[in-house]
Amino acid sequence: MPSYRAPVADTLFVLREVLGYDRHSNLPGFSDASPDVLEAILAEGAKLAENVIQPTNRTGDIEGCARHDDASVTTPAAFKEAYGQYCEGGWLGLAAPVEYGGQGLPYTIHSAVTEYMVSANMALMMYPGLTQGAIAALVAHGTDEQKDTWLPRLVEGSWTGTMNLTEPHCGTDLGLLRTKAVPNSDGSYRISGQKIFISAGEHDLSANIVHLVLARIEGAPAGTKGISLFIVPKFLLDANSLPGKRNGVSCGSIEEKMGIHGNATCVMNYDDAIGYLLGEENGGLKAMFTMMNEARLGVGLQGLALSEAAYQAATAYAKERLQGRSLSGPKAPDKPADPIIVHPDIRRNLMTMKAFNEAGRALVLWTALNSDISHRADDEDQRQAAGDYVGLMTPVVKGMLTDKGFEHAVMAQQVFGGHGYIEEHGMSQFVRDARIAMIYEGANGIQALDLVGRKLALDGGRALQAFFKEVGDFCEENRADEEMAPYTKTLKKGLNDLQAATMWLMQNAMAKPDNAGAASTDYLHLFGLVALGYMWGRMVRAAHDKLANGAGDNAAFYEHKLVTGRYFMERAMPETGAHLARISTGADAMMALPAEAF
Amino acid sequence: MPSYRAPVADTLFVLREVLGYDRHSNLPGFSDASPDVLEAILAEGAKLAENVIQPTNRTGDIEGCARHDDASVTTPAAFKEAYGQYCEGGWLGLAAPVEYGGQGLPYTIHSAVTEYMVSANMALMMYPGLTQGAIAALVAHGTDEQKDTWLPRLVEGSWTGTMNLTEPHCGTDLGLLRTKAVPNSDGSYRISGQKIFISAGEHDLSANIVHLVLARIEGAPAGTKGISLFIVPKFLLDANSLPGKRNGVSCGSIEEKMGIHGNATCVMNYDDAIGYLLGEENGGLKAMFTMMNEARLGVGLQGLALSEAAYQAATAYAKERLQGRSLSGPKAPDKPADPIIVHPDIRRNLMTMKAFNEAGRALVLWTALNSDISHRADDEDQRQAAGDYVGLMTPVVKGMLTDKGFEHAVMAQQVFGGHGYIEEHGMSQFVRDARIAMIYEGANGIQALDLVGRKLALDGGRALQAFFKEVGDFCEENRADEEMAPYTKTLKKGLNDLQAATMWLMQNAMAKPDNAGAASTDYLHLFGLVALGYMWGRMVRAAHDKLANGAGDNAAFYEHKLVTGRYFMERAMPETGAHLARISTGADAMMALPAEAF
């Protein structure tokens, strides 16, 4: 069984030495998590993930969820206790508002800790993950009364949340949705319709479930302009705001899925269920996007978390499994064979994952820090610049990190050879679990379209230009530094490719929108490589600085960063040229065939 | 449920118009499969695959195999009937020697038909697939008596075969194997030991199972030089050569795997089981490789077959699923939304799979044709040249086609969005099944090492040089042709990258073997792209010729080839430069970290 260890030292390196976390102590919440407190929180989170959450992962996969004849759903046996400890430790409300029982700490710390928890058990962590989305939507769009009613229980985790968007005939294209809302005289609504793929839709971990449901109020305009968001609790609240009468919502079935078996993915039937409008009438899509952006970052984090967990398992196996001899002569002559970590092609897999995980972690935390700044900074310009960055990077974090997360789960499984294909080693579960992250919260093709079709040109390309300038300036500033030059040279080449691809889009996609669609996935990956390469540039810069100032006993940690960064530049960055070449060919050959030719 | 249609027209195009199948009618077996007969065989095979084999695929995945208390194993309920019809139709013995009941037809036709069968149900087809390997080993290494005893039943499929290599502590590194063989006075041996991951090791489809087992004869040299191959039947034969007394071999357990649930993957325990030496004492590894090379081509074919099946399912869904509107204006204005095939990013997935499948099919059939020529041609030079080609291309076909097969199963699943993650649509099964092909018969990293470390330099690089010359000549011959130039220009660029990578290896891998290991997987993929690109070059050439001579009602078929070939050149070939760049960075950064840094 994989034995996961939370990469606390790496998180601290990124936060303190690369991102300058300590410089933000003026922001609300940050002062409550001083450097010492930060370290203590990460260490506590690591313990919980390693000792309490992780042991539930494999059993959760085996047991899965079960729906019973009375439409109730039970989760794997060990989940209740682990979820309880997670909630009791206050982890769910770590970054939630203090007035509703949260700790008001930075989202950055929440993200750092969530990586550990998801590495330990992704399926279990989806229950609080969906709840985070509901909290975000209520904080942003709820009336004071709604906030008082729903938030305290969600923040403590005694109630959980869900997002209800998808219907059998509509996923991406929400304009098609049919679920109906009929007004009652008391201001509430009666909701009827069917929703599918509802994560945590029904389960036994909480006393109530707060469904956030997209529906169409009778007489509303067609398409996306006629969609509203509703709060639909599983149990209606009584006079004391406690769960009382059962509402008209129930789980029709649970899906048999490839992975995340511990998560109850439900078909939810709404039959005149009482719902309360959240946000404005016909403003449901906008409200839903509040949840969705944060949820997308959370899904990107899942990609990183599974890549890390799978990498650690592969590493342990590669050090232990004896097979063949090193091409450069025996490395363990006293043993019948060398451990397979001596073989370059095994190393290639490990280094690829390692180089990606460390940069991915930096990218996630940088984005989370910007999210904090965008919400908490005093200065409007600073808030805007940070918000620009988060908006631009959200599809990149979601698309790139989940594509890579799956790829690396497969890679880690490959290190195990035939043993990786057998369920008992747990590598198949990583692959099966990681797969969903490429699909939900907007399939990665949709992320790519969001980036190319929406985010690039937003506000006259303000976010994009700021990012180009930041990376370009970094290269320029470090160009003369002999130690940095090999890194910045490759990064600059990647940036040039990205800028050329952007220019190509500006020149070719206006007149022919299919050229944008045809370029989108390559563009997202090209963007992701430059973003990750930039993270490596900054990590290498920080490592050099530390080594120059004397890293003491920790010198090896920093020297390894230099090697891993070099590997990323040499082995990952050459792909930018291939992406640019593909993008530049346009949509012609892609779109030329009639449908019947397929 | 996916509904598979065998691509008979495409097979015929490749065989006749691209590979000039009809020119080989002088070879033994080829004259029995004249153009008309060929077409009839493919049509019959298609019918069986579509109507009989395919319906067992999903149920086989759900039911899986079960081991009972008496160590017997049952396969999914529908398998017996389908396997019976496959054998009755003579499909197992299609290319087997006539004197043992086979039809002696070309291996090329066998390969063409096997693609259809594997697309329809990979797990089921593994039972006859392993039997093919046993037949090949017996034909090559058996005594006349052994051939007479075992081959007729194997060829008719009433008995099946297995390959027993792997032990718990040794997979790739067979030198470590411990299974023992103790000579009996009658010339037979007593075999004892444990083998794992034995496909079709125990099941209920045949009256006997002929295990081919690697073991070490008492007192044999250590390492790979002391390994012999044995025939170990499940039931010993009685005086009438019929299954009699049970031999000392049994299934200890079956593995719970990620996929191919319909295939019984067994732990096999040998306890003084009677075995008969096959081939020479201590010559087991060589004999095993006879099976293995053909098996590796068969596994490459599995990659293609699943890529094709998954592609077809994704195509059907993309034409049917309505979601969103085309970027260039509504294409189905009468419907609530357009079918998703109008979206470029969906097309990108479909075109990528289509362009690969068509070239992969050509590569498989070209390799199979060379295998036939290498065994059947009169002329020694021709046999040698064809054999060179098969040896060189075996790791490429295995490694490239299975990596791509899996990648495309994932891609096809992605087209389904959330529905792809639900087991009922069958897309998850394609992914789970395709995954194993990257691992067994030598993990793809081993294929890459075989290519770089063995095949390149073999016979002074004779095979490699011949391949380079053939592709180079093709580019040269077509360079002046305006219609061909866009294709050959890209192909030539790919060939240049491949030759540069080869040169780099010659200059850098002798002194430092880790540079070869560090390059190997990239080199295999670079090689694969050039090989597939060359197939596209030839297919486009054939299509142009046909169109120039008047293709009549079939013109669309040939015009689509031109588009699909262009797509491959534009979208797949840019990767050759990235591979070369990675290869040229060498092993330094890859190997620099100490094991404890991981």
C-alpha cells in the first residue's frame, strides 16, 4: 500500500522563500498565521492526512457507496470517523469567515493543506470540497438571513453542500436545462426536475445536505439568461433552524463509476421540493460561477495531489524493487539485482513527476495567494491585478494540472510494471480517481476554450499582458546572471512561443473562430508550460540565493532544486515549440471532413 | 453501448493499394487467398467480430472470472459460445501449418482479422492469442513427436496455451527466476515453483491447457543462460493422447485487475508437475523469444484495436450528442443545439485518433507482410531484408501503438464528458483494458531499450540503414510532385530528426550508456512517428494515384485520405523536434540526484 508523506518542507519553501508569504502579514487573516503558526498548521494537517485520512483511501475504493431501498446512501465504513476528525479539527472552516464559525485564515493555507488531504483520499475530500463551494456561493450571494441560517453548520461540516447543474441532456450547455421552479406565495419555490452526476448528493456523513440547484423559474427567458440558483435542503428547517421535515428531493440511483468510488455520485430527483432563491432571479449562472471558479482551482489541486501521491508510491517501489543491473555497472553488487531506480527510463518517469509536482505546487499556491490578495488587499489596483491573475490562471491550473495529474498517475503505475495493474497495490486507483478531474467542473476542452475565447481578450488583454510582462521581466533581470542564464534562456524561448501563438490567434481567430477552437487545447498546455517554467525560474532563483547566503545543513535541498529545475527546462519545455507549430496550422485539416467521414 | 464496425474497406485499401498485397501471390499461402478470397475472409471475420464477439465484451467486463474452491476457474458466461464459434470458423488456425490442421494462409490476413476480433473483445481474444504463441514456439522448437502431439488440438482451439515467465520477484529480469526442473528417468522433468500474471492460466474454455514454462534445470548455470523451456499440460495425456490424469499444476488465485476482467490472470503453482523439455536444454530464453516477438506484435495490434473501437464509439457519440453551437454559426438550427462534432476541440480528438488508426493499421499490416516474406520468400536476401524490418519494427509497433492505444481510449472517453466516466457507456472499459498493453510482453520502457540498445546496432545497423534509405528515397522520389510535396517535406523533417537523434546516440551512448537509457522512450516515439508518417506518405501517394486514374463513386474515400494525412503531418509530426531536443540533453540532469532525493 502506498504510504503518503505530506511534502511540508516543500510547501514552506514555496510559501516563504519563493512567494514571500511573510510580506503579506498586513492582510486580514495573514497576521493570524505568522510563520510559526503556519508551520504548525501544516504539520498538523500533514499528521491528519497521513494518519487518519490516508488509511481510508483503499478501503473506500473497495467498499464504495451503496444506495438502499429507502433511497438512503451509505459511504464506506471508515469515512464517518475520518470526516468527523477533519471537521473537529476545524479544517473545513480554515479559511471561512470568522463570523460564521470559520477561522478566517488565508485561502493559501487552506490550499496547501487541502493538497495533503486530497493526496490522502480524494473521494472522501470531495464531501467537504463541495461544501466549500456552497459556502463560497452563500458568502457571495446570500442574504444576511440566508447566511445566518446555512453557513454556521456548513462551516463546521455538520451539514454538507452540493452543486446541481447537470441534467441528462445538458452538461456544458446549461442553456438547455429544464428543471423548473414554481413560485409559492411565501416567496419560496417548488423545484421539479432531474439532476445527474451530483457529487455527495446523498450520504450518511452529515445531518443535512444543502443542495444548490440551477432551475428555470416559470416564464423565465430561454437559454442561460433564464436560469436561477436555489437553496434546496434535504431536510427543511424547523422553527429552531434544525433539520425537520424531509423535502421533496431524493437520490434516484448512484452511478457506477471508473473511480472515486468513495464519493456518492447521485442522480437527484426533485419533485416539488421547496427551494429558496439564492442571489438574483435569472442570475443563477453568474452565482454558480462564483462557486465554479474556486471549484476549478480545487480540481486543479486534485490533479497535483494525485500526481504527488502516485509519485511517492512509485518512488518507494523504485527504491525497493530489484531488477536488472545499472547500465553503468552494478550499484548493489551484494544483492541479486539493482533497485530499478538506477535505470534511466525509470528515473525519467520519477524526475518528470517530481519536476512537475514541485512547479505545480508553486503555481497552485501562487494562484491561491493572488486569490487572497484579490479579496483582502486594501489597495484597489493590487486587488485588481491579483484578480486578473486568478481569472487568467484558473483554466490553466484546472486543465494543465489535471491532464498532468492523470498522465503522472499512469506513469507511476507504469513504474510498477505488472504489479501496477493489480488493484491491491493501489496504483490503479490513482489512475481511476485522477481521470475524473479532467472531466468535471468543465471538461478540459472547455477550460481551453475559456482561456482562448474569454480570458485572453478580457479587459483588453490586461491580465495576459501583465503575465507576459512579469515573466519577460524575470528573464531580463536574470539574463546576465551566469547561474540563471541556462534557465531563463529556455523560459524566454517558451515565452516567445506563447507570445507568437497569441499573436497568431489575434490575427487568425477573429475572422475564423474555428481557428481559436482548433488551437485551444495546445494553447492551454503551452501556457501551462510557461507558467510552470516561470515557477521553476523563481524556485531556482530562490535556491541560488539561499545557497549563496549559506544554506547550512539544508544545502542538498536547494541543490536538488537546481537539478530538478534544469530537468524541467530540458525535458518539459521543448514541447512549447511543438504546441506553437500545431496551433499555427489552423483549423483547415481539422474541420475539412464531413461528419459522415468519421 | 459502443457498436463496432470492422473497417474492412480500410484494410483492403492498405493491403491492395498501399502494400501491393497482390504482388505476393507467388508466396506459399498467398495464392490460396486471392483478392476475392481475401475480401470474403475479411467480410466473414468482420461479421463474427461484430455479431458474435462484440456482444460479450461488456458482460465479460462485469462478470469477470471466478476461481472456485477446487481451484477451477470459470470465465464469463457468454465466452464459451463465442469462443466456440471462433474456433469452429477456423479463425485460430488461419495462418497455422496445414499439416496440423491450419489453413496456412498469410499471417498478414490473420493480423487483419485479429484487429477486428480484439476491437470486439480484447479479454476474450487473449485465450486464442496466447495459444498462437504456444503454436509458434512448438512449430519453431518442437520435435516431430511434440508437434504431432500438441499442435492439432491447439490449432483447432480445443486445447489452449499459456506463457509462464514471471515470478513474484522477477519480471523483466528473467535471470533471477527460481522455478526448478528435476529430470526423471524417462526424459521428462518434475517442475516446481510459482508463476504469476499467467494469462489464461486456468479457465473453462478448453479441454486441456498447454503451459509453456520457463524453469531452471537442477545444476544449470545461474542467470539467463541456465533457463529452459518446458511443456507442462494441465492434464497429462493418456495412451490415446487424450487428456487423462491431472498434472501437478493448479491455479492458486486470480488477480483482481484494473481491466481485461474477462481474462483469467492466474497465480500458477507448480508442484512436481510433469514437464517436457521444448527446444534445447538451457536454450529456454531463445525459444521463449520466438513466442515473444510474435506476441509483441500481437500486443501492438491490441493497442490499435482498442484505439479503433474507442474512436468509433466517440464518433457515434459526437454525432448524436447535442450541446452548444458551432463557433461559425448553428449547424443544426432545427435542433436545440448542434451535435458536438461541430466543435473544433472535439474534432481534434476524433481526427487525432482517425489519423493514427489508419496509419497504425498500415504499419501493422506492413510489418505482418514482412513477417510473411521473411518466412515464406524463396530469395534469401528478400527473407533477410524482411526479417530485419520485422525485428526493427517489433518494439516500435508494441511500444508506440500501445502507448497511443491507451492515450486514444482516454481521448475517446473525454469526448463523452461525464458520461465517459460512468461504466455503463463502456468507455471506461476501453481505458482499463488498453492500459495493460503498455505493460505486458515487456513494459514499453523495455521495448524502448530493446530498440535503442539492441536493434539499432544489430548487424552493423543494417536494418536501420535500410529503413532510413527507404523513407529517404520515398521523400526524394516524391519531392518534385507538387501534390506530394507538403507531405514529404514534413516527413523528411521527421526523418532528419530521427537521423540526428541516431547520430547523437552513436556519439554519446558508447562512452556513457545512461545516455542511451535516458533517450530510449523518446527515441521509440520519434521512430514511431516517422514510421507512421511514412505510412501516411504511402497512403497519400496511393490515394493521389487512384484519384488521378479515376476513383469513380469512391472518390470521397480517397479525398478523405488526403485530408487525414495532412492532419497527421500538421498535428502529429511537430513532436519529432521535441523528442530530438529532449534526447540531446542526455542523462545528466536525469541521473544527478541521489536516491534519497526522491
